[in-house]
Amino acid sequence: MNANAHSLLLTDLYELTMAAAFFENRHNPTATFELFVRRLPENRNFLVAAGLEQALEWVEQTCCAKVDVDFLRRHPAFGHISDEFFEYLRNFRFSGEIWAVSEGTVVFPNEPLVRVTAPLIEAQVLETYLLAAITYQTTVASKAARVILAAQGRDVVEFGSRRAHGPEAGLLAARAAYIAGCAGTSNVEAGRRFGIPTFGTIAHSYVMAFDDEVEAFQRYSSLFPEASVLLVDTYDTLRAVDKIIAAGLKPQGIRLDSGDLAELSTAARRKLDAAGLNETKIFASGDLNEQSIVELGRRGAKIDAYGVGTELVVSRDAPALSGVYKLVELERDGRTSYQAKFSADKGTHPAAKQVWRFRDADGKFARDLISQAGKRIAGAEPLLVKVMSEGKRTSHETLEQIRARAKKQIEDLPQQLFSLEQEAKYRVEFSDELERLLALVRKEHQPA
Amino acid sequence: MNANAHSLLLTDLYELTMAAAFFENRHNPTATFELFVRRLPENRNFLVAAGLEQALEWVEQTCCAKVDVDFLRRHPAFGHISDEFFEYLRNFRFSGEIWAVSEGTVVFPNEPLVRVTAPLIEAQVLETYLLAAITYQTTVASKAARVILAAQGRDVVEFGSRRAHGPEAGLLAARAAYIAGCAGTSNVEAGRRFGIPTFGTIAHSYVMAFDDEVEAFQRYSSLFPEASVLLVDTYDTLRAVDKIIAAGLKPQGIRLDSGDLAELSTAARRKLDAAGLNETKIFASGDLNEQSIVELGRRGAKIDAYGVGTELVVSRDAPALSGVYKLVELERDGRTSYQAKFSADKGTHPAAKQVWRFRDADGKFARDLISQAGKRIAGAEPLLVKVMSEGKRTSHETLEQIRARAKKQIEDLPQQLFSLEQEAKYRVEFSDELERLLALVRKEHQPA
């Protein structure tokens, strides 16, 4: 798909009907919305924030994107809406302020990842895009962190583009996985656009396209002497290793893609070493995930690097986060009115917020406190920083900075959160002040 | 993300290293590749093919897209590759033939959804994009078919864009869900681009943005008299229904988004009917899936339409299909050489194929036979049709045609495949001829 139309219409219809209703009612007070995840999925003890860059890029650019207002004019729902509104939409630009948790930061449920303050209409219409941009990359970065923990220092390369939820998702997954610590990706466009190292070996079709397996290996090795990782399982894995040795090839690596990877890697390693090919690395792939990688490690597999695709890019055990974007504050005529929602199991806390992170004596993360924004909490570090002012970005980070942050953040986590099997809770609390505010707002909406 | 660069680089690196290796070796015989799904995920008795349109659009357009060959020239792996190859890539166009199963067709594992015949290099480099484009939409269409079966005739509207794997995935999900029978989507761009009906109600933030819940309802209803579906659970669901009645509003519908939807819908229906609002529909949403919809039906919920988001667009119980793209045939110097792969659990059958569908006496689908392409099987209908010739599309279908096909195809399935809980197998066999070919190819590769 030629997806060059990431315009303001790439959103839910109700964002635009609500915008029209606010507009027609001249109801456009300053609003603050917060984007956060309601709860951790099973099998996740923490999340790694990612996707902000693409979200902000979009917010900054929506002002220039051409909105096809004719489509909306013809839409049956919009029959009673004035020309002024369509003109407003055609010239839409975001003029507000955004605070956000920096990408690569470890975060937990209820902690705002993004806080938007702007005229109500502008803040409202960002909802769908912000959620899609941020929760997907956060999903993948959080899954990747687990896979990397499982690999215990061995390289993990993301190569799931073909199984991602469409071509763009593959690109975004490559970025998020790299942030979380993957060594690189197979996605060439991700390399070109984001500067992520790209890797590749060969496919079974390459081997099959020649009459002879060894001929296929030889021809590849001579063209890619610095990148010759040979796939050995097209016909018979260990026979292919024998053939490589007999032909006198010295590949950078071999790739195992099927069968018992622990047994095959051990047998292949023995053969390679016996032939003096101690430098030839063994790569493994084939529907791997954190559990199978832990199991391979436990069985003493002689694997130097893992290629992880499908499980990583679709985050199979937790393919979605409960990400929401909620109104928390309105300012009208100089008066602040705090907003909360009391729906069963879906309540929210009112007021613009900041997240404060405390460390223990060893410098590890001890607990987080969610407070009202603008307050100063001693002895803790604030996680949200200003990233946009009057619709313009105020800070830029390189992908390498973000990746270094993620590494450091994960290192600073309490050890028990590293468990891939055991649920471990990190302490996150709302400040007393926020709890009082919630009680107040609730009281206002109590039946008389 | 401004994803206007769906160029040939939106692919796996090894597609391009293999292309270079073929090119430099002047090894470019005519090749046939087939894209198919290896096995059904748990909880799926059939798949609904979708995504071909976007795949073909891309193939036809890659010829004109600008490939950033400078990026590849600088890539460490490509140090030994000639200028001629980069020139070839810069001017790349696909010149081959494609056969495919029409979108909306019910398909099963091992059945080629797409068959590509072209010079080896051209056919190879399509792999990543074709898989990402087709398997995601097929995933969503197949999930949507289940949700629609669960809804037993009530409308299902897709509104998962915010939880999709990035903004583009939301757009693709809307299309796939509509093909499978959803009544529409919340995604405005999907409406604009694909002509899908778009629906929306209001959000909690809309209600909260006014001082008074009823004021919010009134203002919305007067602006959108034909599309006034009022969200009633922001503070207290049944009290909000009372308020609507007391204010004399006559909304098109109300939406329940939390709590016990069966109980609340029954109570709300009673209140609405007592007030003469028999025409006001009840919409339900909130992390719904096929199981919860069946359960609501079983409990006699008074729900007229379901909004389904996250579960649908990420296909939570089966977020990826085991889609592969495999070389099956090579033609060189007038000689056809059949290709198969014998890797453990990942074997493939050789030769270009056609799928034949037989019906029983009642006109229901009885079984499929996968034969060698070009053979005529009596009494059955071939599923693959030619869609591209010399790189140009030879057929176009409207989304409505595709959607009508899906409806008819699902109606023609044997009843037992409709079960949402029970696994039911549909009979799919390879022809004796293909089994013989496989044995032959295997023998050729046997150790001497």
C-alpha cells in the first residue's frame, strides 16, 4: 500500500464528530489528556516506552497535511455541520504543549507516557494516532527486552518483517526492537531510515535455485566474503556442514532453521571445530521466543546469535496493550476543572500528572510516585519532560541515545523484574493529593 | 510516520543479497514461487483470503518507486557487488505473471494464495512485502469471520485502529474486517480510501468536557440527529439512560462500554421501551471478542450491534499466520526442474499448483484437491486465477464484489466449520501426481 496519506483522517470518526460538536458549540477550553497503559499483560513485569518519535513527527506534520474535507462534507453524519468547521479542519494545526516519557524508559501501568495540553479540539483529535503509534512500538520493545534477557548476552537480530501486521508494522517493529537492545534487523528500509544495522543470510530458495547446494554456498561466499552466513537445513543440516568443510569454505557463519537446534548446534560446532573453523559462528532461527531461547541455553546449545521474527513483531503472547488516552483536566475562564471517569474497572485519576522515580541505596529503581504535575518531589527523578511547545518539537534524540537509555534503565531494574516466568510487582502509587482530588471529583458527580 | 517510502527496500536484506548473488552469477532462470499458510492456528477452522489488492498495487508500482541504491552501495555487505547490479535495482520493474486466489475466498493450509512466475531475481525480491501484505489482512478477515458468526446476524463494526500495530495496520484491518462482513469501521481514512461505511459514537472525554452529562448529550444530538449514539457509562450507565429519557432526547442509539453488558442492556432496553424509545438501538463495546459475544447472546443481552476493536485488529488469539513463500519450480534452457524443501516439519511440495474445490450434492464445499497447475480436474472449480501478466494487472475487483464473495463462500462451508470452539477439519489433499513429484525430487537429493 502506498501509505502516503497519514493525514488527520487516519483516525476514528468520533474524533471528528466530537471535534465538530465542540467547534459548533464554541466549546474549546484548554484540555489536558494523558496516554497510559491500564495494566500489564500477563508475562510482562515492565514496559519499555517507544514510538514517541513517530507520534511527534506526525503531530508536527498534521498541520501541513492535506485533509480531504470533501470526503467529510459528503459523509452522512456531517450533514448539519457548518462550512466554518470544514475550513477549520482544512487548516488544522496543533498549537499545544506535549510532555512525554523519553523513549527507552522503563514504565508501568497508570503512568502517563504522553501528556497533551491544548485547545480541547486539537488535543482530542490526536487520540487515535498517538495510541497506535506509541502502544505498538512499546509492545514490541517490551517483548524484545524479554527475548534479550533470555539470550543472556548473545546477539538477537529482529527479522519478523514478513509476519508483521503489514509492511509499515515491520518497519516500526525493527525500530522498537533495536531500542530494546536487538543487535539489528533484516529490514533494509529500517536501516536506511533509522540507521539500524541490517543483517541477512540466505533463504532456502537461494540454495534450491542452484543445482548443487555447495555451488550455491560457494557462489554466495565469494560475493559476500564479509557476510557469508550459510543456511544449512535445506536438505540435511549436518551433511551440509560436511559439504562446507569438504569444499574448503570458511563462512562467517552457518544458520540452523529447523530440527532440534540444541543437538544440531552441538554436532555442527564439533564438526566445524574439528575442521579448524572455530571462527565460524552458529546462528539459529525458526519461530524462536524467550522460552525456547532459555531452553536452548539450558540444554547447552552452541548458538552464537538468535534470529527472532514472528514472536517478536506480533508479540504473540501479548499482542496489544491496554493503552488509553484520557481527559484529566479542563481550564476554562481561569478555572481548572478536574476530570475523571468512574466506569466499572475503567476508572481514571484526575489532573495533569508527573511520574517520579525513586532509587534504593544501590541505585536500583525502588518505586514510582504519580503526582500532580508542577509539584516538586524531593529525592526522585521526574520521568515526563517537555517535548513540544506551541506545536513545535523542543527536543530531539538520536536512536543511539534512546537505545543507550533503555539499556541503562533495564540494568537499573530490581532483579526480580527480570524473571520471564514469575510475576513480580513494582511499586507504583498515586500521591495522596491525587487520591483526594479523585474523591472530590467523584463526589461532584454523585447522585444528589 | 510518513510512510511514503514503500520502496523495494521495505524488505529483508537477504532478498537483496540473494538478488545480487543471482545477478552477479548471471543466474536468472524463470522461477515459480508460491505463497501459502503452513497450518491453521488453534481456534481457526478456515481462513478468508485478503490483502491481494495492496500486494498487487505494490508490485505494479515498485517499477516506478525510487530505490535508494546509495544506501546499499554503502552497506558493508555489498562491498564486492558491481555497479551493474545497483543500476539494475534502480530501474527494477516486475515483468512476470501472478496467479492468485481471489480475495474473500475461503482457503486452507498448503493452498497457494499467490503464485508468482518471473525471472528468479524478480520473483525472489517480492517475498517479504507479499507476505506482510497478504498474511495480515488474511489474519484479520479470518478473525472477523468468527466474530460475525458469533454475532448471529447483529451488526459488527470494527473499531480497533488505536490498538492496531501502527497506523497503517488499522487501515488494513478495517478493509479486511469489512471483506469478512463487518458493517463498517471507525477509521475515517478507510472510508475515504476504500469506500467502507464509517461509524462513530462519542467518547468519555466528550461527555466529561461539558459540565453536565445531559448538556453533552443534547448538544451532540442536535448536531448529529441522524448519527446520535450516546455513550452512557461515563458516570453511571442506567442513570444516564434516565437522564436521556427525562430530557426528552430521542437518540439513534446508546452505547454501553463497561460493566455487565447483558444486565445493563436488558435494564436499559426496559427503560427505553417504557419511555417509547423502541427505535433507540443499543450498541455494546469494551474488549469484546467472539466468546464474549456468544456469551452475551446466550444470556439474552438486548444488544443490537457490537463494536469490536483490539481483539479483532490484533487477532489476539492468533496474531500471526505461518505464511511462507516457497520456490517450487525453475525453468532453465527449456528444462523444468521441480523444487522442494525437506527440512524437519517444514517440507514443501514441488511444482506450480492449482487448487480445485469440489461441492457436495447440496452445493456445499466438500473437499479441495491441490494439483499441478495447467491440469484440468473435472467437476471442480479452480481457485487461482491470473491477476497479473508481464507485470501489469489483468483484473480488478471492487471491495463490494470481494465482500459479496466472502459472504457466499462462508455460507457454502460445511456447517461443522462454523464451530467457534470445536476443531473441524476440511479435507485438502495433494494430487497423486504431486506426491510422485515430491518423491522424485527427494530421491535426487538423497545421499549417493
